[in-house]
Amino acid sequence: MAKLTQAELERHLWQAADILRGTVDAGDYKQYIFGLLFYKRLCDVWDEEFEKLLAETGDREEAADPDEHRFHIPAEHRWDQVRKQSTQIGPRLNNAFAAIEDANMRLRGVFGDVDFANQERFPDARLEQLLAHFEKHRLRNADVPADVLGKAYMYLIKMFAEGSGKKGGEFYTPTEVVRLIVECLDPKPGMSIYDPTCGSGGMLLESVQHLKERGENPRGLSLYGQEKNLGTWAIAEINLFLHDIDDAFIAKGDTILSPKRYDPKAKEFVAGLGAYDRVMANPPFSEKVWGYEVWSNGDPFGRDVYGCPPKGYGDLAFVQHMVASMKPDGMLGVVVPHGVLFRSGAEGRIREAMLKADIIEAVIGLAGNLFYGAGIPAAILIVRKSKPKDRKGKVLIVNGDATFQPGKAQNTLTDANVKTLAQAFHAFADVEKLARVVPVEEIEANGFNLNISRYVQTGADAEAVDVAAEVAKLQGLIVKRNLAEAEMFAHLKRLGYVG
């Protein structure tokens, strides 16, 4: 059987989504498509392994032994058995998903709350159509290698994010922004990587890809994360599994109120903080309900070293959690809204404390409209508890507001844009209209304000200044016109033409 090209596979999977579109809410049907895709992949790979073992041993019982497979699928719940049923297909799928989770500790919960049993939403005819579409192509490793399927899965995630508006940003960070963070943090073989708001797992996967592209072995990476939304957690687990990554550990739950770390001895998650070489995340922007009531009385896990964020803005709670989760020589890259850089009050005091502690290494401003559902520009904070000697007492400010590729609905960063911004960080030097190394003393003189355009102006800034100047000119002309008009009416009144 001929291998599918990347484009053919992506088109095939997106056509499956078309079958459900209109019958299931746009924000929900991705779970069903992801669930079926994963189920088909598991069944096809199991068949592939079985046939190889059978050819080697000639013993069907041995070839079906669960210990000989990466995962176990009970015989009555394999794809070919489900396809024998033409009625009550939905309940049969539900049973198959539950049985696979029960048979594989590693896969517990990966099908999330997918429920095909609703006959009005999923009549047998529609499910028959959907399953028939999925089986047009085999998804064995020989037909679709893990990296190809993984890319197709990421394509689906991106497409679902585009169609979900603001909700899309809750589970997907644009790949180019993820790549920029990973390029700056430059993880090495053997390191531990942690994303406390991991969404669909893009940051962890990009760390793996980063090493692959450099010809280094990513197998030594230890990948950890936490995700509050259970549906998104399931997407991340499937994402990692489809990329042939078995040794990533993603906890469920609220990172701020209930942080978890993986205990390798107990082989389970326990309450508390870990210590990681690289920490990276795109937390929710300006979360309104984040745990202020708890932190205002002192964070039980001691993360509020620099202060308690305000009730309506949880950004710096996530940042402080990440700082507390770094090893002494670790690095942190986190996406934040621009308000974090200049808002006063509690956030201003936290920013001041972090700058005085000299842990902020760089601020990389990004162009607007890069993120789904958030047209506002964002920035990346690079944090180190122990900066290199030549960077102590300094903060690199990079203004990337003019470094992007314009798009009709969404702006993007090209590979060249990512390279430009990453190189600016690693060079840690002044670059006209792009970057400047700013002494902390200067920032202190500015009231610890990190507003990017205060330190680095680009062509985009200049254009904004010109617009402001033109507005001022217009306002001046309006004043002159009003004065002339008043003078004219005064003359007319003296001449008796007006009362």
C-alpha cells in the first residue's frame, strides 16, 4: 500500500471533520475526530505488530500476547470487530474506548469525555459514514510514520484552533512562537522540560524537534507538564503518543491552586513543585479567577516570593510558579500580555522585586494578532535565577513589533522572523531599531517600567509617532478654524447681518 503524503493525510483527516461539521458544536467536534483518529491508529499499529510477530513465531497466541505489544487492545474491541456492527455503533465505540483505557495504564483518560451514544447527534448512518471514511487509509507505522502522523495531528489542532476563535488560544500556541521560545532556551540532551499550562503539548514537542534538527538524541529529554482542561489534557496525551513519545508525564489539574510533580519512585503525581532545567509556557492572559483568595493569605507552596498579583490579573502568579519550578541554573521562557510590563500597583511591585533580584534576562516584544482570539501584542519574558556574568545588572529589550508576516485574519512569524528574534537574544547586544541592552539602573529610573517602546523604537513606532503628530496638527487647525469662524461672526454681527 502506497504511503500517504503529508498533504494527502492532512486532507484526509480534515475531510473526516467535515462529516461532523454542523451536527456537533464547533468547539466540541475536535474531541470526536481526535478520539477516532487515535483509535484507528492504535488498532492499525496493533495489527501491524501482530502480523510481524506471527510471521516470526508462527504462534497466534504468542503474537497476541499483550507483553509483546506497545499497548493492548482487547480482541472484541478492535476496529475490525466494531465494524461488524451496523446498529448501536455509538455505544460500541464507547465500550471500545473504555476497554482500551482500562487495559493500558498509560492511556487512562486519553479519550476524555467523548460520547458517541447520543443517537440524535450520532445516528448510525453518520457514524457508518465517518468510520468508512477513516478506513480508506491504513494508519500503520509502515504507511504513516510517527513524525508524519504527528505533523498531521498538529495540523488538525491548528485548524480547529482557527475555527474556534478565542477558545482556540486555550489549547494551541502558534508553532512559530513556540519555536522562538525553544530557540531562546536551547534545551540540551538529558535536560528536563516543563510546561505548567501545556495545552496540546506543543512546547514539549518542539523541544524534542529542536534536538532532532541538530542531530542530537531527544530520547534523553524528560518531559513534564500540567493542564487544567481535561479535554485539552487528552489532546496533549494523544499528541505525544502519536509522535511516538511514551515517557512524557502530564498531570491533570489547576497549576496555581493544585500544582503537581511526578514522583518517579511512586510512578504517580503528587502535590508540590518540581525542579526543571527548562520551563516554558503560554499561560492564559490576564486570568480573572486564578486563586487570589488563597495567595492573598500566602501561597501554601511558597511561590509568592515577589508578591501577590492583583485579583483580576493572574499573569504574574503563573510567572512566579514557573520561577519556583526552575533549577538554580535553569531558564524560563513565558508569554505574557504587555500589561505585565508596565501596569502599576501589585504588578508593579512584583516587577520591581524581580528586577532588583536581577532574574529578568530579556523581554522580547511580539507583533500583534499572532495568537488566536487575542489581537493584542504579547511579549516573551526570559528569566534566569543566575544570569551569565556579562549579563548581570542588565536586561535585553527586543522590539519585534515590526518583525512579522502580515496576514488577512492572522499575522505570523516566518522562519526568518524567528531567526532574527532568537539571534538578537543570543547576541545580547544593541541592534538599531530592534534590540538594546538596558542597565537595570535605567529601568529603575523609569519607575521599573518595562514598556518596550520606551527603550527600543522601530519603524512601526516612528509611524505611530507621525500619526500622533498629524492628529495634533489637525487639532491645531480645528482651533484656528474655530477662532476664524468666531471672528467672522463678530464682524457680521457688527454689520447687522446676524442677530
